[in-house]
Amino acid sequence: MTKTLELFEAFGVELEYMIVDAESLNVRPISDEVLKAAAGEIVSEVDLGLISWSNELALHVIELKTTEPARDLVELPHAFQSQIQRISSILNPLGACLLPTAMHPWMDPVRELKLWPHDYNPVYEAYNRIFDCRGHGWANLQSTHLNLPFSGDEQFGRLHAAIRILLPLLPALAASSPMMDGKLTGFADTRMHVYRDNSRRIPLITGQVVPEAVFSRSAYDDQIFQPMYAAIAPLDPDGILCHEWLNSRGAIARFDRNAIEIRVLDVQETPEADIAICEAIVAVLKLLVGERWTSYAEQQHLPTQMLATVLEATTKEAERAVVDQIQLLKQLGIERTTVSAQELWEELLLQVSAEIPHFVYLEKILNEGPLSRRIRDSLLVADATPASVYRRLVLR
């Protein structure tokens, strides 16, 4: 976001998808061919109006994103779907298609990863040299990013405090990755499970995924950016990775564009579902920032470790996770001492349903579980196979 916007004045959304073979559903590392077909040459990004396409680290992944912050979320599902159809028209003659969900269910990243080899390659090669990207935590992750703007320290602090409260609960809505290496993993959100360890060589890059309790730009720089840059410097002497985007927490401050980017959302089966979840997040964050249940001062005192414990629970159990951290429940107006994550979201969404145009997709999640649960249940049906279940999810 290049222009300074006020809180909730506009929204940036990014959706990542896998390119796979239309018959086998194995990954196809041809995102450069797709971008070339749209731009006339191999580029890392092509502007197509409201939505742009861009590359990611892995050559089988393509990202669709709002070109500029959108003033309203309501029109974005149609805009994203139109671009999905445009990409599909390029992929069809190549015998390929787009597959959603946050992880390929049987990809072998050691054997199949191909890094983007073009203009942004030095950055990806630096990541690969330091962290070895031949693992699921780098090579097999697709997510939805929601960018929320702020103007100045006061707005940043309030937004960051609210996001820290809500972030651990997001996998209960958005988990879509129950499989890895061809089998169920026991985690509803396997992407988040492997994501937390992808930078284990330098733990300060990811922290506890839930960001630290810092509420000003200077505090963020002192407690997050500078320790992270110092930790990686011996391995990155040319400073290739010494930028704000090196930060891999579940929500990262992008002071270069005055926004906080939420990164813990698994991509869903349809843009309508992704945007419905984003609408829910925005609606609840507005209540938190507006001090609906507790004051901003109270919101600042939630321990990071406590929030990280909740995130670990929702990463594994999604909507069935037990939330009994009274200090957190108080911030969300929950008077009971123990609730399931589903019960918590039911109470929250009941209060904001009128502000969510795509609420029907949230009703599906509340009634049937997040996409991860629905995939798992489908796999347990007689004669079901990963290929048969995931084939039904192919985007068109």
C-alpha cells in the first residue's frame, strides 16, 4: 500500500494457488509460462486492472492480488473469479489447472520443488541457501493474505493489539490443509504446523508466530526488526534479505506501505469463501479497535505465549479446539470460562453477520466445519481417494 490510508478505509487481499496437471493433479512448475502468456514476456507481475498476477518462490504457485487497496471487499470475489477463469483458459491447452487449499496433498518437495528462476531469483536463492527450501514449510504452502492499513502510531498500535487477539482463532475458520505426503497428518492446519518451523535456523524470523506485544513503530523496530536483521546478518552478508518482508510472523507490520498483513489464513476452495473470512475478520477487528468489550490499554497486556498456545490448539483441532484462556475470552466479550473455538466464533459472528455480505460461506463453515474438516470427512467415505476428493476442488 503506497498511499497512507486510515483504519479500515481499504483492503489488500492476496490468494495463492497451485498449478497442477489436469489428469494426475501433480504439481506443474509453469507459473512463468502463465505470466508470459498474459504479459507477452516473462515477468514477475502483470497488472490486469483490479487484480494482478504474480510469482511466488515455488514455480508451481501463482498469486492473484488486488493491484491497489480495494475500498470494499464485496466486489472482490467476482474480480478474483474472473482472473481464475482467465488463467484457466491459459492452462487448459497445457493440460493444467488451478488447485486451491493450502498444501498439495501428496507433493514431494525434495524432489519436485523448482524455484522461480527469473528476475527475483537472487532473493529466493538466498532463502534456499540459508534455509533449504526443499521442505513443505517453504515449497508447499498456499495462503490468503489480508492487508489492513493504518495511519500513524496510534492506529498501528490499536490495530496490532486487535489482530494479536484474533489471530490465534483464525485457523478455526480457515484451516484447509489436513494432508501432507499423501496422508492425513492429524492437524487441521498442517500448513501452519510446518510454517512455524520453516525458519528454525534463525528462530527470530518467525518468533512464536503470534507477534510480540509492541504497539509503536520504534518498539517494533527495536524488538522485532533489528534482532532479526542481526541474527541473519552472518548468513546474509550482502543484506539481500534485510527487509521488512523477512519477518515471518503470522501478522507482519509493513511500515513501508503502512499496513499490517495477516498471513495465517489457509486459502479456501473459492474466492467467495476467502472473502467471507476476510469480511468476518474485519468486522470483529472493528469491534476490538472500537473497544467494544475491553479498553485498548487492557488489550495490550495479553501474553504472547498464551496466545501462541491458543494458536497451537486451533492449528491442530481447528473449530474443535478448547479455548479456556479467560484473559483472551474477556477481550472478546465471552463470559464463559471454557468454549470451543466454534462456539466462540458463533457468538462473534452472530454480532457481525449483518456486516458480512458473503455470510452464507461462514454458515457453511459453522455448520460443517472448515474446509480441512470437510476434506477429512470426504476422505473417510468408502472408496474415496485423495485424488477423487481433491479433483472436486479444481478451480474453473
